[in-house]
Amino acid sequence: MRPLRLMLIVTSISLICVLCCSIVSALNADEASVSLSWSSQAVYPNDTVSVTITFKSNSAEQLRIYRIGLQFDWMDSNEFYTGNFSDNPVVVPSQGIYIFDQIVIQVPLGTSPGPHSYFVGIDGTEGSSASSFSWNSPSFTIEIHDIIESIYNDVLPMFESKLNEAKSANYASSEAQSLLQQAQVEFEDNAKTFASQGNWSEALISLNIADGFLDQAYAAEQSGGGQQAGLQSLLFYLAIIAIVVIIVVSIIIVVVRRRRRQAESGADQPVETIEEQSEEQG
């Protein structure tokens, strides 16, 4: 009786082992590989990016893939960004290659800048026996950039365009020229240096300071230009007044001279008449 019971126990255990092995097995590390292509080279917190996964099978058996996913170190152990093919499994022939549709990744806003690890997980079946497997890729690394870097890179082209416009304006005001020079120094010596060091907070602050100098330079030039325009207007009106005065004075001088000549001519005429009458009587 006891041998029979022992045989039943051994048989049950063996059956359970067989069933477990048929339910979940694992591809060897060298029986599959993946490569990834990202939609963006620079990834920032709160970014939505997509990744294309190329799967290569080195197995001698045909594979059916029901699920593929990516897990990053900022996720819980049971969370994945997935592609689910339960209704229509992906068939990968022996030694075959398959390129999956893009998987969308949402990077959490609070993700810290720096390198983050992740791996690709695949669930499927292998061979005609449909032995289930779960395969995990080796760990990969993705660099998450500082979100302030993204802001700096967005603002930089606008600032450079503004700086070039100010330089081509050829400011006449000495104050505007000085402020423009300060803007260039702040940008070249501070903002760009901090950016090259990866100190994005300081780089953005310096860029804002340089932008402030540009605004002050423009205002100084406008103010100086307004004063210059006012002075030019005053000189113009003074010139007109001077011309009018000269014309009036010239007219007065001409009139006075004419009247003086007429007066002189009128005084001489009677004398000549008297002299002529005296000569006739004589």
C-alpha cells in the first residue's frame, strides 16, 4: 500500500513539474536579442516619445509573441509600457526578425535628470508544443535631460535673433552701445559657459540677464533718438525763423533805401527849377 502511495506522490510531483515547465520556460540569453530606435535623441521629463523595437530570434523553433513591454527604473515592478497581441499573436520564424509597431512612452514630470535603466520583456510560446516563455533583455540605459535644458534651448534661438537685430541696428546712443556690449559679454562669457558645463539653471539666468540688457539698450536708443529728433526739430524751426528774419530785414533795408533815394531826389528838383528860372530872366 505504501509503495503505491509513494508512486502516486512521485508521479504527481513529476506531472506538476512537467506542467510547470510547459507553462513557463525561458529562452536562453543567446536565443533572442532586441535593438531599439527612439523618436527623439534628447528626452526630458514630461516628454512623450515613441520607441521602435526590432526583435531577432536565434531559436531553432518558431515563436509566437503575445506581449512585449518596456519597464523603466521609475516604474513599479509590475508596470510596463506594452504592446499586446493576445488576439493576433506575432509569429517569428526560426532565426527570424520582426519589427514591432512603435510603443509610446510618457516620461513622468518628476523624473530626475541623468541615466535611467530599463529592459524589454517578451511573453510568448515556442515551437509546435507551444511551450510558454518569458524573456527579458539585458538592461539598457536612457539619459533623461534636465527640463531646464529644454527651456534654455527653446529660448536661445529667439535671444540670438534679438541680439543680431540689435547689433545690425548700429545704435547711435553711447548708453545703448554700452548696454549692448554688456548683453554680449553676459551671453558669451556666462550663459554659453554655464550651458557647456551642463549648469542649465545658471545658463538660463544669465540668458535672461543678457536679454534684459538688450531691452535696456533698445529703450536707451529710443530715448536718445527722441531727444535727437527734438533737437533737430528745434534747429529746423530756428533756421526757418532766422531765414524769415533775414528776409524781413532785407526787405526793410531795401524799402528804407528806396525811400531815402526818393526823398533825396525830391529835395534836389526845386533848386534846379529856380536856377533855370533865374537864368531865363537874366
